[in-house]
Amino acid sequence: MKTTVAIIGAGPSGLLLGQLLHKAGIPNVIIERQSPDYVLSRIRAGVLEQGLVDLLREAGVAERMESEGIVHEGVQLAFAGRRERIDLKALTGGSTVMVYGQTEVTRDLMNARHESQAPAYYASSDVQLHDLKSEAPYVTFIHNGETQRLDCDYIAGCDGFHGISRKTIPEQSLEIFERVYPFGWLGLLSDTPPVHEELIYANHERGFALCSMRSAARSRYYLQVGLDERVDDWPDARFWEELKCRLPADIAAHLVTGPSLEKSIAPLRSFVAEPMQYGRLFLVGDAAHIVPPTGAKGLNLAASDVSTLYRILTKAIKEGRRDLIERYSPICLRRVWKAERFSWWMTSLLHRFPDTDGFSRRIQQSELDYFTSTSAGLTTIAENYVGLPYEPIE
């Protein structure tokens, strides 16, 4: 087989890149090690930046998002018995975020891929990348018991943190930056109405809490927990009781509880691999970087990588602009590090760390007070939350 772009991974970033390239008339093949059902079973967050919303519209897969997604013009911070609203729309000149589950984004992209009849090989094993430094890289994999070879011009590694793409790059060619946080997030999904119409991020002496949603009838809540905690330690009743303790009284009074549909604990880390390119291989999304979920940047950061790579490849392939190829990593990393900074800052600001003492607690409270009581502070949070602009490719 031969194609122009081989895409490793059929998560939202791989599918979105494939859809954009297909609409631009650029042949591409997606190779995924899991089944479609497994890909769709992964529960992830769903706060979409303005840039990702616009990119989904450009890709022609926004119809269901437009009808079912919930536009949010603000977000709330709760601390010290107060609740402060960040008016995203007013502070950013009209930008908002869209609440629409990542699973639904993936489903829409998967349906578009099926309708386009562009090739996608799910349940593929032994995926290997070859000759990445040459002008004729290729991918080998096993599908339905048969070994396949896919010759291509470029490879997009969209296969996540544990995928083969980054692992294929020689260790001496990468510099790794990482911070592991001493706590995790216990998430609960329930068919209950959201406790509030906007997301609430809560800083509490017992730990962080987040009130989020998937729809008007489905809620997603999170609690900061220790790394030694297990899901079995948290029956539904204990979760709801603890959540109420960490929320402002007026919000807790309106909390509707119910059976959990899913519970899981996710560790938090910051991770960046530099550079994000090795020869004809481009790392995209979680293959290159991880952010703690506090800033809602994971999927959004992957989308900005997709936008950058799509526009560079389109110009390189259609206009002969090969000079742009080497600009992929520097362009992406400028935005990646800004998002890493914001996610680290939000995490540091809202969580209780094991070594938090009275002084650290006062600093947290003072910083929250400053950023929610000055126009400069409010604007800084709003601009980063809705997403910094994508860098143009010229």
C-alpha cells in the first residue's frame, strides 16, 4: 500500500487530522491498535476551546456538536467561602468554550471517516515505523493476521503517551521534561442534572473539587485524592458526601446525587518531549505532551498540533513549501509550553499539596483573591482558559 500521510492512532487527534487532510484531497491511512468500540469507551473530559470548535467546523463534523453542545460564556472559582465568576466572553472579546464530550467528538469523527470511505485499520498489532530520516518512510503492521506495509511521505504519531511513535525516536534525540503530582483525580459520572450551569473549580482545605457536565442531564464530578486511594475505597455515598463538604454551601444545597455510571482515578502529570519531530515523523497530542486536567488543555492542545501539522503538510504537498516542515516542532512547542504553564498554575493554585503549610495556604488564597479581583488577573485567566490563538502558518 502507498499513501501520502500515515496516521498512527485513531483517537480524536488522528481522526481529526485524517478528516482535514481528506477534505483537502490529501490521501491518508489511519492505523489503530484498538477496536472502534474500545476507542469509544474511553471516558475523557469535554471542554472545547474556541480554536477546537472552529477546527471541527472547518473539518465538517460540527453538526451534532452545534445542536447538543453547551456554550459556556463563563467559569466559576470557589474559595474561602466565596464564588467568583470569570466572564470568558466579555474578557476575551467574544470567545467562549463548548462543553461537548471527547467521546462524542471521537464518535463524530469516526462516523465521518466511515462515510468518507478513507482507509482505517483498527485492531492492528506490531505497528513499527521505519526509515524516518529518509524521504520514503514506511509503516509495517499486522491486520487480520496478515503483515502489511504502508509506504508514505509523512507519518503523524497520534497514538498517545504509551504509543509506539515517540518510543521509535532514539532516546538521545529527545529531551524529556516531566513533573508528577502527588495526588490524583477521582472522577464520577452520573445521570443527574449539573449542580450549576457553569463549571465550578473549588479550592478547599480538604482538597480540590470540580463540578462539570456532559449535558443537561449528565454530570461529571471530580475530587482530589491521594495516590494510594483506590476506586473501591469510594462508594457513591462517600463520594457525594465529600463533594458536598468541598463545595460552597449554596451550591452543595442544590447537588442532586444518584448512582454512578463510571468511577475512575487518574494520576496527574506534566510532560513534554522535545523536539516534536524526527525526520518525517511528527508527534501529535499526548504522544508529545501531557498536561494535568485542571486547565482543560489536553484535547485542546492536541487540536492545535493537528491544526499546525495539517496546514504545514497542505502547503508542503500542494505548494511545494518544504521549508515549512522543520517549523512544526518550534511552532507547536511555543503553544505547548504556554498551556503547560497555565495547567501547572491552575493545579498549583487549586490543590492541596502534602507539604502545604499555613504560609502556602495564605499565598494560595492571596493569589486567588488577586486574580479574581483585578481586570488584569481576570483577563489572564479568561484568555488562557478559552485558548491562546493558533500561530499562523505563512
